[in-house]
Amino acid sequence: MNPVLDRIETNYSLLPEINTPIPGPKTQALIAKDSQYVTPSYPRPYPLSVADAKGCMVTDLDGNHFLDLNAGIAVVSTGHSHPEVVEVIQEQARRFIHMAGMEFYYHPMADLAEKLALSVPGKSPKKVFFCNSGTEAVEGAMKLARHKTGRQKFISFFRGFHGRTYGSMSLTASKSSQQATFSPLVPGVYHAHYPYTYRCPFNTQSPEACARASLEYIEEYLFKMVVPPNEVAAIILEPILGEGGYVVPPAGFLNQLSALAHKHGILIICDEVQSGVGRTGKLWACEWEEGFEPDILLSAKGLASGLPLGAIIAKSEIMTWGPGAHASTFGGNPVNCAAAIKTLELVENGLMQNAEIQGNYLMDGLRELQLQTPYIGEIRGRGLMIGVEIVQNQASKEKAPQIRDYLVQAAFERGLLILGCGESSIRFSPPLVLQQEQVDYTLAVLTELLAKAPGN
């Protein structure tokens, strides 16, 4: 038994229940109002309204119950409205809600900074800057890298996603539509190839060979023909690609990239906005690479169980900027910090282990399903960060985005909330309180839907 899971409220259904045609009438009314007043830039994949949410379950305005395999896009790490997180939020709000940590001192900020500084792998002392989101963390890390190195340029990776504000969008190379009409972007950003384990861009025969080719591309092409290495401030990467397809790089790649960067005085920024806070079965996904120590690690999303909080965690020798060089009015808000402290406590004392257990169980079930259908290609990920490549057939490995999109929509109609990622993958990033009964339901629905997929 998991003592943390034992403390989760379970006085609600753990499985989906669809009681009306969806979207129901109340949801349709909300969508109409939203369409009139809210920006059209939000990429809503299906018509879900939210009236209530607990654990892994979401109830819409019409009383339908859905199993959330997104966690609000990998945000509600401890589940929706975890009672212990709610309790600390309420208690801190009674004391004081805001005092601006950029000007004053309070325990929640210092206490959380201590926990985060001590949590990042490596022996180097760390310091923490707080902001409000992942994209703000990326922007701040770019400033910090330029400040520390005196250099201006950056290398990131194709298929990487780092945010939608100008600096982070310039690093992002996931979908061209995310940059369309917004040029000019921040100059001095160059992209390398992430070592894909599936259909390597270098047409190599193994993940390890793809990793070697990726490193050679940086050193032999970028450094020699495009950008001198002594002008590069940092290389930024996700230790597991998020929106780019939930791709896990081959073992050794992070250390090899770090060695290449440090040979030229370049910093390594590890973007753990989606992969961190226990999602992969370790607190930080980069911990799966033994001996790896990032110069700067970025967190957000699941850090405060749904409240907006981001963090830049850097070696103390790097975070040397002075007062006023970078600041945030709301970053390190005391309520958000209190929620994050409780989140880390829950994650480290049971939920991280549950992520690994249920993630392995889901992986095993998906591999069994792979034997029954031609549409499942590579299955990849760690813990509860799992991507499934949807293909026309396993022999050709030809990607099948139309089948992926069918699965996302059809799953919603059956009460499963899943999202796509990459060109033709579906992703599983549920709350870390996911239970085996819910995994079984998920696998049963996917089995049924794949048997009805277009082309069958």
C-alpha cells in the first residue's frame, strides 16, 4: 500500500461515466459564451467543460465524468485539488496572500528554494529564482546564461518546445505554426537534431548511433560552419522531449552533450518544465542519466499542483547577477510556494514511486496491445510520461496523424482525456495519483477504439 495514495479522497467515481450527449447543453452554452469573449488562439482539442475535479477525475457542467490522462497538461502532479495541497493553500491565504518576494522576505520562498536547491543532481551549491511559468523560466535562463558567459547565442533542438514568449519561442522548433506571423524572432538561435530513437533524422541503425550523429552535427557542422562555439552561451534541451513526441534520448547522451558543451565553456540548460517533479519516477528526469549535473535546471507546470509557479535552479557560481538584474512581482508568491512545498513532500513520499509503478504497468499493457494492432509503433517514455507513436502499419513505420486524431476525439467521447504530441503520437501524462483500475480502463478503451480505427 502507498500511504500517500491512502490519504487521497476516493468518495467519487474512479472511472468515466457519460450521461449525456457530449458536449451537453450546459457545456454548449459555455462554449458559445467563451467563443464570444475569449481569444481564439487557445488550441482546444475537444469540447470539455470543467465544473469539478478530484484526483484523476473531471466532472463537466452536464454531470459527465472523465478520466484525466493529461493532468491539465502535466500540471496537477498530485491530482486535482489534493486535500493536503488545498489545506496549505487555505492556511497560507489566511496568513497573507502576497508581499512581493523581490522586495521582502518570507519563509515559504526561502523554504522552497532550499528544497529545490538541494534536490537538483550534482554536488555544486545551487540558488533559485522564482517566476510564474515555464516560458518565464526559459526567458530568465537565457538572460542568466548571457550574463554569466558574456556570450549571446544559443543552441536548442528540433522538436523541442520551450514556450511561446519571444525568447522561448525562438528556441522552440516543434511546429512551424507556433512561430508563423511572429517574426522577427530573437536572433542568434541555432538548432541541432535531437537523437530520435524512432526514424532517426540521420538514418542510423541504432539510437546510440543517432546520438553520436547528433553530437557530430553540433561539433562538425554548427561549430565549424555556422556559429563559433566561443559565441554560444548555452545549449538548452528537454531531457525527455515533451510536445515533440515524449522521446527519451539514448543512455549517455546527456553526459556526452555536457562534456562537449563544457569543453567550449558553454552552459547546459535542462528544461524540466514538463518532465520534472516526479513524473518519470525520479524527481527530475535528468537523474536517469547517472552522473549528469545541469548548469541550470528549469521547473514549472507540476511544481505547485496547479498554481502558477516556475523556477530557475542554477549553480551558485552561475547565478551571480546583482539586485535588479532580473525580478518578478508575483514569482515566489507565498501561497504558490506553500503549495509547492507540500507538492514536493507528497511526490517524494509516495507519488513518485506510484508514477513508476503505474507507468510500468501502463507500458506493459500498451506493449501487449501493440501485438494486437498494426497502428502502434514505438512506445516510449518513463514513469507517467509515455508517448505512443501511431503509424499506418508497424512494418512501414509511416506516421498516421489522422488515426492519432481519431483516437484523441473518440477517447474523449468514451470519457478519456488524452492529447497528441509530436507528428502522430498520443501522450499519457496523468496525475501521479493514477490507480491500476484506471489504467485497466484506459487500456480497454484503447483496445476497442483501435479495432475501429479508420482503415480497419
